[in-house]
Amino acid sequence: MMSFQSIREKYDRIDFPTLNRMRMVAILACSLVFCVSLYHNMLGSAPAAKNEHPVLAPPFAQGREVDSSKQPLPSVDGQRAGLASVHAVLPPEARLARGGPSDAYAPSAPASQEGDSDPIPEMLPAVAEEEPVNSVTTPVSATSEQLPKNLSAKSIIIADASSAGILYEKNADAKMPQASLTKLMTAVVVREHSKPDETVEITKRAISLEGASGSLVAGERFTAPDLLKVMLIVSSNDAAAAFEDHFASKGLDLVALMNEKAQKLGMRNTHFANVSGLDAENHYASVRDLAKLVSFSLSDGPLWDMLSLRSDTVWSVNKKIRHALSSTNELLVRGVPGILGGKTGYTKNALGCMITLAERKDGKAIIIVLGSQDRFADTKALVQFTEL
């Protein structure tokens, strides 16, 4: 081992300039260590600031700015979160071709009353539900105490039917299974691509589907408007499937047409996998998108005449078979004040779903709920809320 004396001798032999350089290196090294330590203690441990304010969902308007003069209902943070009329942004209608790919999903009334329940839901993969911002927009006249309490629906939206301003929303952009609310889009496309006197035959495949059948018989024929009543009033799956088969006989893909219509309406969080609303992969919608569809469909008076019927009777074309129809909409059947019409939906995966057109003191409101344990109670509370 080297002795202290030998170290001392070596040190004495080092020339003065070299010794100064060694001292300078040592001082710089100590300074660097001190600066790094100071940085970590004073700056490096500072916590990141949290975003305490939820981001509001985007407005309905696609492609144009919203006219703020038509959006009187500000959101909770003072920003306007209204919807521009969907009619203002629609391109001219064209003959539609095949659509593209897409996603699916997941109780209120017995499934037998809806016609879109799936017999083996456990075999269906649930849609990977996004975690949307749980934003709530309230009208100026409402206080937090006046907001609906104990609503079970996972997604909700209320929009003014004339100005398209949002009165209330919850998870408005979440992709959810929409059950038989699907049939509103089915009806819109059918009416755009069929004539009033066009007849549709009920196929064996159509009546083989699960869910409410509308008591249809293979081989009987209906005018398109009468079969639409069966599909919309009693939520008949076989009526919807008969339309799909009828379109196929004309060389048209009804599901593809529905998806292309959704794209034209700016329904970016929506995709259809079937015409009836049965649980399936890639079959989902958001309440904001469905409100766009309702807004567009309101210009079709005959369609909403059907959606406002408590009951009706239709006959097959040969007048041999009579079908008595009673609406699946309990609020409409019971004559609950303010209910003008709408469409129900239910599957074990989707739970209760409902589209409602309701009266307001100064107009009408579009109310949509998805994923509800009690769609009728939720909707009734929301109808009362719109009257504030």
C-alpha cells in the first residue's frame, strides 16, 4: 500500500499550473453537484396542476359556425353549447351506395314488448365504452336543485326542437347500444327510397328473427307506409327485416344506406350493424347523434304522425289479415301530459332506450335516454324538467 510519505513526494513533484487545473476541476465538479441538488429540491418535485374544469362536449353543428343569436341557453361555465340546425349543413341528397365498417353493446320493459331482445347476450362482446366528459348543460332559469334527481340513464340529452339549443346533457357523446331506436333511421331511409304505393312482402327469414313479431305472416304483403306503422308502433323486428329483404331484392343494402345517411347527418359516434336494433358488434350510437337524426326527421310530418299514434289498425294488401297495433310507448298510451310522440327501445345489453318529442311552454323539446333502468320514469322526469 502506498504510504503517506510517498504520496506527499508525488504531490510535491506536481508543477504549479497542473495543480491549479486539478483544483479548478474539483471546484467545478462540486458546483455541478450542488446545482443539480438545488434544482431537484426546489423545482423537480413541484406537483403538476390538475385540470379542475371539465371540457364541454362540442356542439351539434358540423361544418358551420353556430349562430349564437339562436342559442339562448349557456352552459355551466358560461360558454354556449347549442346545436345548429342539422338542415343547414346537409348536402343535397344523392342515391346511396354501400357503406363502410364500424362498433356494439348493453333493462326497462319486458323484452317481449320491444321486439329487439337478444336471446344470448352473454355471447356478445360489449362495446368498449369510451370515458366521455360527464358534462351537464342547464338552462338559465334552472338551478342545481331543479335538475332531475336519481336518473338511471347512462346518457341523456334534451334539445330545443326549433333552435336546437341544448337544455341538458349527460355523457352525450358516449357510444351506446341504441336498441330499437335504430328503427327511426330505418324508417327515414325507407321513406327516402320507396314510394307510398310500393308493396313489401313478409319473408320467412323476417319472421324467424327473435323479438316481437307484430304477428306478421310469411307471404302477406303491405304497403310501405302500413308496414312502417307496424315497425314503429309495436317495434316489430320482422317488419324491419322485411324492409331489408325488400331492399335487397332491388339491389340495395339497407344497412349500408343507414350508415351513409348517418355520415351525411354528421353522426360521428354512430354505426348500424342491423335494421332492427338487436345487440350486435359495431351497433351503437350517441344521444347527441340521435338528436341530430330526430332533428332531421321532424321535417317528415307523416313519419311523426306514425310515431305519435297510441294505436292503429293495418291490413295486408289483399285485406284478408287485420293487424291491431298498440304502442310500446307507455307514456304516450297513458296520455302523460307533454308527450307528443317518440320511439322506444330495449335489449338486455342496451337496457331501456327512448326518443321523445315533448311539449314546452314556448315550443317542443327532443329528449333522448340510453342505458336506463327505467326509461319511462327517467323520460317523465325530464319532460317535467323541460317545463322550467
